[in-house]
Amino acid sequence: MTVIAKKIWVSGRVQGVSFRYYTQCEAERLGVNGYARNLPDGRVEVLAEGELASVRQLLNWLHTGPDTAQVTGLQEDEIAPTGLHGFETG
């Protein structure tokens, strides 16, 4: 089992459209740990940690997000896993 962690910044119409809630639902469905939080510049920051395949699936989902959102861009950085448990929004 290969565990990875990524920090992702999602741009577009992603605040005020339940993006964080739906991201949490998708992450929990995939068994991915981390968080999703709004940034002052209008983006959403996501930290995703889990099995390689599950994190990749979440990344694919983040490219479109929920029907209420309009994702225009994703930026991602690979970071060291820290052993997170659960997924939070804030």
C-alpha cells in the first residue's frame, strides 16, 4: 500500500456552492483523509492523504467538483504524508 499526500488549490466558482461539503463526501467515500477549506482569494485548499489510487480518484473528481461548481483550474503539490485521520471542512 502506497500512501501519498497532496495539497491542492481549486480555482473557479468553488465558494458558496457547497464545494467543501461535497469534497468531504467524496473523500470519505474513497477513504481519503485531510481537509477542504476556503481561502480569502476565492479558491478552496484541499489536503488529501491516502492510498495512491484513492487520492488520484479524488483529484479527478476535483477537476469538475459538484454540479453547483465551475472549476477553472487545479494546482497541486505533493507533500509528505503525516498520518491524518478523517476529513474536515473549515
